[in-house]
Amino acid sequence: MKEYIIRLVYVEMLGHDASFGYIHAVKMTHDDSLLVKRTGYLAVTLFLNENHDLIILIVNTIQKDLKSDNYLVVCAALNAVSKLINEETIPAVLPQVVELLAHPKEAVRKKAIMALHRFYHKSPSSVSHLVSNFRKRLSDNDPGVMGATLCPLFDLITIDVNSYKDLVISFVSILKQVAERRLPKAYDYHQMPAPFIQIKLLKILALLGSGDKQASENMYTVVGDIFRKCDSSSNIGNAVLYECICCVSSIYPNPKLLESAADVISRFLKSDSHNLKYMGIDALGRLIKISPEIAEQHQLAVIDCLEDLDDTLKRKTFDLLYKMTKSTNVEVIVDRMIDYMISINDNHYKTEIASRCVELAEQFAPSNQWFIWTMNKVFEHAGDLVNIKVAHNLMRLIAEGFGEDDETADSQLRSSAVESYLRILGEPKLPSVFLQVICWVLGEYGTADGKFSASYITGKLCDVAEAYSNDETVKAYAVTALMKIYAFEIAAGRKVDMLPECQSLMEELLASHSTDLQQRAYELQTVISLDAHAVECIMPSDASCEDIEVDKGLSFLNGYIQESIEKGAQPYIPESERSGMLNISNFGNQDHHEASSHSLRFEAYELPKPTMQSRIPPASLASTELVPVPEPMYPRESYQTPSVPSVSSDAGSSELKLRLDGVQKKWGRPTYSPATSTSNSTSQKTVSGITQVDGASTVNSRTRETYDSRKSQVEISPEKQKLAASLFGGSSKTEKRPATGHKISKASSHIVEKSHMPKSSIEVASEKTAPVQQSPDLLDLGEPTVTSTTPLVDPFKQLEGLLGQTQVASAVNQGSTAATEAPDVVTLYAETPAGIHDKDDVDLLSGLSNISMPNMPGGTTTMQLMQSSRGPNLKDSLEKDALVRQMGVTPSSQNPNLFKDLLG
């Protein structure tokens, strides 16, 4: 198989397709035999490119071979890495290649450097973190590894010179050791010590010393030693000398080094070898930028090279002459260039020579006549190879003059141009670009000096248009030139007699298929029919280079602006003065946002938010209601005997698992049900029948709060806030005498505010009690939200110790006394309809009070009074409960206190 693969390599070298055998070469790289494996790697590197489909099959093999103990296998794998690994597969082999930089074999280290250099060419970012490794390898013990490191360092220094200024001393030291022959003899080439390492080091020093005097001073000694010690008898020695000259021309100038370089250039130019002459001409072109007098010492040698038969050497000499042209030698150099341009057939180089001749003539022309003659020669012989920009520059130069504010010299230039162009028009064939220049100059300045009449110039222009009838551009220039001449004659007050040939030309162009020519002909016909003043305004004489005044402030609109401001328009404010104003762009963005918001939306709907958070204000906490802060008036107004509600409270708490232990939590999570908390608060206040009305009204208002929780909150007036306070604590007025009823109601309203009840919860309750037209009654209390009940501890037991016997007795006496005064109770209950909007509310309240009143002292009188004045009795309440059960509300442990009150 090895022989077959080698023959396939030969077949590929002959240009035939051998792709059928590529896979066998890939298989050979997997072989255990060293000879077969190396042959496979050789064939693969010749057959495949980095983007071939079979590359993926050898990446794993390369990774394995890079870790081999046999350095020959590693070298073969590194050769394949440098040739086949592309940007995508660099990360797969990069770690192994970096590890090989410390391999004991110098050949492996050298090839690893070469592989990393290849990676840098493919993907600079992949090895940007490995620059320090290149610096370390610069001090490698093996000169081959050090020499290989110079190549990636040269590329890095070319991109960023300043980052490697600290290596100047190291490079100079290495170059000095190489020049002093301290390297092994194996690195000598034609008795030159490591010449390729010297050349690479000189290139690096040229980059580092460019424009840096301090760095250049460190290089002067070693470069001078190379000039003295280098052998010029061999080509490699001359190559090192040439690189020294390039280095001297790049670093900060040194007189001694410039003299040494001039001597070497002299030897090159005097040599019989064309190669050395070419090197001498190129080196001389580099040095004349620093020291122009060096070229004067070698004028004869340069002339000899200019007359040499070697075309390459002659072109290089013209490059040198172009660089050393001055006003004193411009005529000789440009004449030589034009003669050479005429003799060659290379259109590309002829174009380059023509542009250089035009450039030198514009910069160093000794006279106007010579300049016009030179330009005519260039256009005549270079033809249409001349760039159109050269023609435009020539027309601009003739119009502007030489910029010395000498009108006489400028007029002489234009007159000589007109004379020469009229003479050239007799030539049989002229380039189109040159004819455009001729027509433009004759139209602008043909009759300016008065030497030639208008009829003569127009006759010549008509001849041009007729002779080059196939060139529409030339005809267009000719018609425009005719229009200028006739316009100048009319503006001067002279009579215009159009020649018959001009008349026939105009009639021909009026019917032309070219819209451009047709338009120009109509313009010419119109201009001839105008008066002198109009023509002078349209076509002013010699105005091609006048500066066009641009009114950036648009001052001609000042009258219109002033008139608009007087009518009420707002004055314009510059953008720089709008810092304190609204940004107009914001309005545009807002309009765009509004427009986009009203358009169709294709994204998915958002998930609905939990209803618990919207129903319950975050600030309303159950603990603030369960454990109110004791006030001086609280025991007298809230309850009579604390032992009565303990049964229902204990019953409710025994069924609950979570205990708050009476802690007043202000920042707890709102996961409870408002209905449950309010029902529990009802059980706290079921001491007397009158206080039960208080608790029932609280239940009713809180249930409405739950029912209307999704309605938007509005600002509540102080009157509604007071009404809410009276709804939550107004029933306690019946416990006081009529004379003090007003004060007690105010005190009870104050207690509700003091019992850590957040204002927001009060506002929500009062707001949502007012607009309800149909009371939800028990239906809302049966919602699933009541499942998250708050465990309660009877606060009356906790407050038993705070109530003295005298306070309890006085509270009982006051309650019994207040209960006997029926008229005050009636007037008090006449205020409650403000918070109760349905008869069911009254039924519920009265039913609740009738259940618990027989247990209270003086409760019978109050019960009878309420039944006679307010409506239904216990029987109606029980019927209401039965109706609720039919509607699906079943008593459960979730609302124990409420249903015990209902069922007695």
C-alpha cells in the first residue's frame, strides 16, 4: 500500500485526479509502523487541504501521535498540524502543541513553534495568550528553535511595536553573537554565520528602531560591525548587506552608518551583475529620503542603468528618478519618461508613467510652454490610458493658473494652450479624453485674448463634432463650447452669425436620440435668442473656478420668518440650546410606542395573578385585630363579662393547628381570609346583644370587602372614613347615656383607629360597603378562601388580669342602665342604614342579637325593642339559615364562631 500511495502522489503531481486513494492515505496515518505512518502523513499533507471532508478522520490520530514517545512520530504529526488544521479544529490540538514547547528534542520544539505560528496566521485570537511562550523560546539553548521563534515575533512586532521595545537589547545581543560566529558551524552558509537569522533580526531591529533614537543607539555598533565583517563576494553576503542598508534607512539616522551604506551602494552600482545593480538602485531609493545628496554622487551610474537593456532595471531606475526629481532636472527626467512611455507596449506601466509625468509637470514645470507641450505629449501618446482625473486636473490648472496671483502669466498659459490645441486638432486621430480637454479650453478661452475670431473657433469645434460623430461625450463637450463662445459674443455686444455647419449640427442634435445632446442643443438655441444682460447672467466669462457662495444661514428667508413670528409662530431654538427643554424625540418614541401598542399582539397571554393578593390589602393583618392595644376606655366599651365568649373561642381554637400565641405580627404574609378574621373578631365582642350588632356589622362590611376586592380603589373622602369608623364601632354608643352618646361615639371611632388597623384597610372596607346593591350575605363566607384560617387565642382570657372587679361591675351597671333607655337606642339605630343597604342585613344583625341576648342582663328589654322596631325575630333568622343551607353553604369548622351564633 505504501508504494501505491507514493505512486498516487506522483499521479497528483502530474495533474491527474487521484481522490479515490485519499482514504487509503488517511488509513495509513493510523498504522503502527513508523515508516508507513510517516508516508501516510506525507501523502495526506499533499492530497488534502484544511477544509477537506476527510480532515475530521485524522484529528483523533494527530492528537494521539502528539503524545507519542517517539519524537519522529511527533514531528510527523506536527507537520500535518501545520498543513491541515483549520480554525475550527485548532482548540482540539492546541493544548498538546503548547506542551511540546518543553519537549527535550529541539526538532520537536522547533516544529511546535512553527505550528503555533501557523495557528496565529489562521486565528490570531486563539494564540494571543501564548505570546509569553514566544518570548521564552527566544532564549532557547538551540539556535534553530530561537531562529524559528523570530518569525512569529516579527509578525507580532509588525502589528504592535511598542509592546516589544523591551526586547531590543535581547535582539541586539543575539545578532552580535551570530555576527561573532559563536553559533555552531552547522549554521554557516557560504561561510556566512547564520545569514537567515541575521536577516530576520535586522528586519526586526528596523521595526523597533523606527523613529526611536534611544532604541536605535543600541543598534549602531552591531550594524556597523556587520558592514565591516560581511563578505560581499557571495550573494548571501550581499543579501545581508542589503538588509543592513534597509535597517539603516529605517532607524534613527547615523552619519557613519549612512557613509557605510553609501559605499556598499557604490559597489552594487559598479558591479556587472544586473541583480546587484537592481539592489543598488533600490537601496539608493531608500537612502535619498534621508540624505538626498547621496544620489548626486551616483548620477552617472544611474544614467547607465537608465540606458541598460534590462527592462526590469530600467523601470527600477525610473522609480528612483521619480523620487529624486527637482525643478532643475525635471525636464530631462520627464523627457526620458515620455520617450520610454512611447517605446513600451505595456498599457499598465504606460498608464503609471503617464500619471507620473503629469504629476512632475504640475509640480516642477519651468515654463508654461513646456508644461503645455508635456501635457500634449502625454495625452497624445498615452491616449485613453490616461486617467480621467488627470484631464480634470489639467483643466482646473489652466483655469486657476499656477496660484501666483499673476494674471499675465495665467493669460499667457491659456493663450499658449489655445494655440497648441488648435494646432493639434489637425492630427488625424486623437484620444477622447484629450479631445474633451481641447473642447473645454477652446470654449472657455478660445476668444479671450482676441487672436482668434469666434467664427474660426466655432468652425474648428464643428469639425471636431463631425469628425468624432460616434463619440457622444466629445460631441457634448463641443456643443457646450459653442454655447459658451456665442454667449460671450452676445454678452460683449457683438453680432453673432452662426455658420452653416454649426446650424446643421444644431438641427441634427435637436433630433438626436441622445437626450443629453438634445438638451444641450435646445439650450444653445435658447441662449442665442436671449439679450445680452440675460446671457451675461447665465454664462459669465471666465467663471469656471469662481467660488460658489453658500448661505448656510439661509438669510433670504429672514423676511418670511419675521412675518411668521409676528403672526404668532414660535421662533426656532437651536438644538444646542434645548438642554432644559423636553426632548422632541421622546414624543416621537411615545407616539411610536402607542401605535405599536394598538397593533395586533402575537405573544402569549400572561398567566393570571393569584386572587388572594388582590383581595387582601398587604397591610391588613389579623394580629392587629385579635390583640388590640388596651386603651383606658376599651374595657368599658368593648365587653361586659369576659367569660362568656370563651366557650366559642376555645371551640374554634381547638380545631385549628397553627397558633399565633397572641403575638402582634405586623409584617406577616397576608394568607388569611378577611371573612374568618372578622368572624373571630365578632366572637370577641359577643358579650351583650348590642355589641353583637357591632360584630355583625363588621362581618357584613368585611364580607363585602372580599366580594368587591377586584374593584379599583379610589380616593376616599374624610366623610366616608368617618362613616367607616362608625360602621365598625358605632354600635357601642348604646352602652352610654344619651347625654354622653356623642362623645362615646367619637371615642369608639378613635379606638378603631388605635387598634393597629391600617388606614388602607379601613378605606377599602368603607369604599366597598357603600356601592354594593345586593348583599352577598353568607355566600362569600363560604368561599374556598376561608380555608386559610388564622388560629386564634381568646384575647379575653389574656386580658382578664388587666380588668379589675370594679371596672367589670361598673361596665355591667352601665350596660344595664343603657339598655333600659329605649328611645336612645331607637335614635341610635336610625343611623345604621347608611351602612346597610338591604333588608337581609337587618335580618342578619337582628337575628344574631336575638340569639345571644337571653344570656345577658337586661337583654330581654333590648330584644323586644329591637324586634318591634327593626323587624324579624329568631324564627326569621333560622329560616334564613335554612335557605342558605339549601343554596349550598354548609356549616363547617372553617367558620365555627359564625355558625354557632346562627344556630344558637
